[in-house]
Amino acid sequence: MSKLEARSEVSGFVWKVEVALGQRVAKDDTLVVIESMKMEIPIVAEAAGVVVAIKVEEGAAVNEGSTVVILEV
């Protein structure tokens, strides 16, 4: 199994974490929603897998390119 890091595409704030540790996700499932410039931008799974780490908390600031979730695929 390999690890896949889901990264934020924009700088902003974590509006909502949609997954939990150990949760199985499908490709294109929403992992985290980032609020940037009054818009909600979903960060989606690029592949099916299991959530092994959540690197952000709701309300936290994130930078473009920051890892938000790590999946085992």
C-alpha cells in the first residue's frame, strides 16, 4: 500500500473536515472544505483509500500546497 497526500489548492481557512481517521473513501469524495475569499473549495480524494492522518482542524489557516489529509491507497 502507498500513501497519498491530499493538498490544499488555495490559501484560506478550514471550513469543514468531512472525514474521520480510519474512514474508507472513494475517488472524488470530499475530504476537507476550504474557505477562501468567501468561496467554499472542496479538497477531494484523488483515489479510493483509507484516511490515516488528518493534518488540519476546522478553523485553522492553510496555505496553498499544504497537506490536509493522508490516505493509504
